[in-house]
Amino acid sequence: MAFKNRLLLIVTILLAPAMLITGCTSAPQIRHESIFYPPLPEKPRLQFLTAISSEEDLTDKKPGLDDFLLGGKETDKTLGRPYAAQAIKGKIYLTDRVSSDIVLIDLLKNTMRPLHVGGQGALQTPSGFWIADDGSKYVADLKRKQVVVFDSDDNFVTTLGDATNLERPVDVTIYGERIYVCDMQKHQIVVFDRVTGKLMSVIGKPGDKDGEFNRPTHITVDQKGNLIVNDAFNFRIQKFTPEGKFIRQIGMAGNTPGSMARPKGIVTDHDGNLYVVDAAFENVQIFNQEGKLLLFFGGAGLEPGSMYLPAGIAIDYVNIPYFQKYADENFKIKYLIYVCNLTGNNRLNVYGFGDWIGK
């Protein structure tokens, strides 16, 4: 400890002139020019708010001298390759393909940390996941070939499935007493009973007809419990009743608006509109319930608002106050949209959907 104190004193003396010039506190975060979709002078419906790649992005505070000399494990405070996101009040959870863990962003404390659950709950290759109404978390783990379940306090509870009924579980979603697991290798949606954990049924089979799949990668449910599946290698989204009856297809292969090239994460808002991430277009397309394209946002690049190999997407109605400071004074946010980027400068893009109230 005495050595560290002497080292701290020496470095302080050496850096004193620079600290007198630049000041002891960090400069406030630089705000980018407001980015809207569609851009002005049209009436915007979305605004890019900010991006989060490390704990530093949650606050204006930069690493201090103590952090430089004695700081902890920096990788615990950064996002590696975030794949999926879910949010509850005051918190954002993300699966990270680098740490092979769940990363928790605490918006109240402005902190970021991996859960580091060990023992039976240790994750190996976490992919998609879902947070139920009671706060319990269901994580699809590719390598474990299971869904790993945690309670509202992030403690391990149990697992669902095994190698006999799951081969490559890539995503999971819940409605009522049904747990839907997307199995990319089996080209099926495997349904478990939420109470008993037993296998209930399977939806789909390999193919390209209605109700068939080719490498499905993401699933979600809407407010009515309809199941929505990203049928990735068929370049389309398929919609089913909660029982698995086919309703409609959205999208097709192509490189024009409304078509799909490499669809990834999907989510619906409270109005039933569907948001589809496309890793090839590096944008998000928004469709209404009938499959009509309403708007797209994002785009390839490294500048603010752009996307770089986007994957997961989530909608958040409860954490608007934490991001309100980034919104234009003429833009009223209704809900937040999170998009995970597997690489690039901005690992988690935060957008606000709402109304332009200016002239």
C-alpha cells in the first residue's frame, strides 16, 4: 500500500501542470446534432438519442487518476459483441458474445457489469433471452442446448430442455403459460409448459412453404400473444396464432425497401407494429400488422445513429426519463428502441420513437 501511495504521489506531481491547464474535472459530454428519421423538414417519428459501449457512456465522468493506477477489470465495464437486449425499470440486460455472459446496465447507478453467475447457472454461449412479467429471465444458450432460467434477482432457478429436444436454441419468448424456443438447427419452434417445464409441442418443419422454416433465428410475441418468427434463410417473417396456426408472411428476398437480405432481431410495439433488424442493410424496417412498410431507420456506417452488424432489438416504455436529456426539445418520446451492434463504435444504439411537436 505504501508503494502505491508513493506511486500515486509521483504521478500526481508529474501531471500537475497538465491538470492546471485542462482542469481537474472532465469536459462535459459532447452532444451530436439531432438525427431524425425521417429527417427534417419532414415530420420526424424517431430520433437517435445516444449510444452505449462502456460504463463511461452512462455518465460524463471519465477515468480518473486512481482508475488509471489502481483500476479494476476494464472488460467488465465495456460491451464486447452485444447480441440481444431486454429492459425493465431502471435496468437494461444484454447478452454478450465476448464475455459469454449477461451484462447489466444499471441506469440509476450509471454502472455496467456482467452477472457472473456460476455453478449450474453458468452460461456458455448465451443468445436471445426474454424477461417475463414477474422479472424472471429466460436465456437461450447455444452450447448448453438449454434455456437457463433466473429469478427477478438474477439468481439461477432451473433449466428447460436438453440435447434430446433442443439442438441449437437461439432465442426464447413467453406468452401466458407457453415458452417458445427458436431452434435454428431443427428449423422449428419448440414449445414448453411454463409451469411444469415439460415439452408441449413443436411448430413448423424444414421447408419454404407457409409454416415451414429455414434457419429461424429470432422470435417474439405481440400484445395478443401471436407468435412472430424470423424465418431468416427464407428471407421473411412469419406470424402465427399462440397455438401455432399460420396467419401471414411479411417480407421477401430482395434489396429494396420492404424486402429482406439478412433479417435478425424482431420486436413489436404496443400497437402491433413489427420492427425487423437487417444485418445486410444495417437498418431497422417497421411494418404494420398487415405487413406494409411504414418507415426504416439506421443505415451503414460509424457515425452516430448508424449501425454496424446489428443483431438484437428491444422496445422500452419505462425508462424514458433516463434518456430524456438527449431528446430535442421539439420531440416528445413515447418509447425507446435499443439496437445491438456486434461491432463498430456504438455497441448499443438508443433511439426514441415519438411525435414532433415543433413548427
